[in-house]
Amino acid sequence: MLKRSFPSRWLQRQSARALSILILAVVLTSSLTISSLAAEHTRIITIGETNSEAQKQELLNVFGADDGDKIITVTFADTVEAMDGIFDMSSFQPVAFSSTALTCRDLGEGLDVTTNNIQLVTPGLYAMALVTAGIGDAELVVAAPAAISGVEGMTALTGVFRTWDLAPCESGNTSRARQRLALEELTLTVQIGTALSYSGVPNGVQRATDVVLQTQKTIVTDQLQGSKAISRALAATERELGVSVPAAQRDQLVTLLTRLAEQDINWSTFAAGWTIETNPANTRITMRGEGIAIRQAQQTATAMAANQTATAQAELTATAEADAAQLTATAEAAAALTATAAARATDEAAAALTATADARPTETPRPTETPTPAPTAAPYGVTGEIAGSPSELLSVTSAGSAEPVQYPIAARVSATLDGQPAQVRDLRRGDHVELTLDGTTKEVLSVMASRPSVGMWERLAGLWWLITAGLLLPTAVWARRARAEEPFIVRELRG
């Protein structure tokens, strides 16, 4: 009886253990593969619906499109829907020619906007709208077919925002509320520029863009609040640039900029201001943020997280392969051992088997790596998931680390959740967070949080136990029958 009971039950336990590790390795590998594919496809192209097939091909050539790019069609109805409550599009001809190619960039690389055959919306207007919307690191090309004149370019920005859910930039922090503010700001700036042109001011739209961007920069860098302070900042910009915003739009602009300041937006690398470079033809603008310390800290945290994830994946794969090989060797040894036990069913054989089992080496646990903050007093970033309900401390588990780290929360901490202003107490376990920490006190200065959505792969991953149960059920039935035929079973007792 010994020849059947001990090897079979021990083998079942090892089978279950190895199978669990292999399933976990498959799930992790699949999720990492999906993430890497999403990261590779960082350019998306939108084509206005009115373009013919020949014009579409012309635009794809301008964008330098390849097989890896995602291409979608943007309609005039999309623009009308996006501008609902902002601007009445009923008087516009229902056409959509302007098209875009948006390529994501790394955090801190800034914006590069180029226009081709776009008449009304300037590169500066697009750059201003993208920064307001939370897209601060990207290359945007906006174009219309060469044979079409008078293309204003309003459809282009609508297309960029519409595609954000399909291929968001990792360095972006946009939201629906910020996108709407960006569209309002763009629309009002165009209206101001048009009024300036009618009053005889040359390049009215560009002059209006300069005024709004410069005033917005002052609001961000000086952290201005309230309509009076913002009105004074606008007046100072008007004097500096020699432009007076028409009275009909000035109050609207102050109100809009006041709403923008009240959003408590995390401006990331643009929090310290920005620099702008343009070409003489006014068809290209380069806009970069000056928050270098914040950018470097966040880049360091991202690199550390990626390295830890890669290390964890390699260790898990190696462990799964080792356990699979060990399981094969154990099965062969168990078969030989069963044959020996059949011929020599003695107490000495049972004792030898028990001793062999006890002598199996125990896996030494690996020490958990604790993220080490930057050694300087400058602010630095930490990326991970919330491990518990926030109180006076915020418990965060960094990517690739098993143990959470608790950080004290500063008295005037700023927080956003999915791009919306929030309180730290609104956050919950599992939220993905990007922290900015004080380099000296290690206090949390700001929190950018996002609540993970449950995708199809995650739902399927939650059913891994069904796969395990399905594979182990026949083994359990066989073991039950085996026990029914045995007069007695020798069990291993450990002291």
C-alpha cells in the first residue's frame, strides 16, 4: 500500500504548486506584453471625413505614416459635439479636411507643433490648447490637402482629444474637464484675434495667442488666484506686448483664466514656466517646460519601476522553468520509487522515503528591495499603487516591490484623481499614484492618482482558478479512488 499512497500524494502537491506558478507566469507575461505593445504604438493619425481617397493618401505621405500607425476618421459631427455649449457651429460649412498625426514623447521633451496649409489656428494656439488639456510632451503635425484653401483647423484638435482613449501618451495627464477648458480657451483666443485683425492689428490671431499664453504663464508660475489678480496680470501682459484685448472679450478672458486657476491643475514640468521658439513662417512652434528638477525626479522613478518590473518578470520565469524541470524529474523518480516499493514494501523503505522528502531543500526567501529616494534635497518622484486607506500617512507599494512604504503627507498637499481635483482621503487601495516628495522631509507634496479600469484581460485573469481546478480535478478523482482501494495510508508526521 505504501508504494501507491506516498508518491502519488506528494506528486499531486508538487503538481499543484508548479502549475500555480506557471499560470501566474503566463498571466504576468501576457499583461507585460500587452503593456509593451501599447507603449510601442504611440502615434495615432486622424483624417478628416471630407478628404477623398487621393487626398487621404496625400496626407498620409505628409505624416510619413507606416503600418504601425493607428488611423481613424474624424467627422464634422465630432467637432460640433465637442464644441457644444462653447461655440455655435451651425453657420460653418459641414466639412472636415484638417487632419493630424500625434506622436508621444518622453516626459520633459515638450511640444513640437507644425501646421501645413492651415489658415486660422496657428501652431501657438494648438500648443496652448494641448498644454491646457494636459498633453505637454508630444509632436503634433496638422495638415490639410494642398488643393484646399481656407481650412481653419478646428477639426484637428477635436480629433486629438477623441483619440486620447485609444492611444494616450504616458507623460500626459489630460481629462475631459481639461480638454473642454482647452477648447474654450482656443475658441476665445481666436475670437480675440479676429477682433484685433478687424481693428487693424496685423497678425491678430498670433498677437492674441501671445497675450493669452504669456498671461497663462504668469498665472501658473506665480500661482495666482482670483479675478482681480488675474486681471492685473493680463493688463501687465497687454502693456508689455503692446496689445489691448477688446472690451467685449476681456471680461470673458479673465473669467476663463480664473476658472483655469481654480482647477488646481498639476502643470508638471510647465509649473516653472516655459520657453517658446517659432520659425519665421509661423508654421512651427517648440514649447518646453522649465521644471527640470521635477522632470528628472519623475524620470528616475519611472526608470527604477521599469527595472524592478523586468527583474521580477525574469525571476518569476526562471522559477517557473525550474519548478517545471523539477516536477519532471520528480515524476520519473516517483515511478522508479513505486516499482522499488512494490518489490520491497517494508518499513525501512517508508522511513527512507520520509527522510528523502524531509531532506528536500527549502527555498530561501529573497529580500524585498525598498525604493531608495534620491540622495539630494531636491524633490523626487515615486510611482506605485496605494496599499491602504490614507490617513496621516500614505502607504504606497512601488512597482516590483512586495512591501509598501509609508510616506507622511504634507499639510498643503495637492491631489488629483483621473485629472480632477481631489482630496487625499478620496483615494483608495489599488489606485495608481505618482508622488512628488520633499527631498528633505520625505513628505508627500503632490499626488497624481488614477483609478485602474478593469479590462478584458484582467477579467480573464481573474478566472485562473477555473483553469487550475479543471486541470487538477481528474487528479483529485484518481486520488480519491486510489484511497478507496487502500486498507491503510501511511502519513508523514513532523515533530
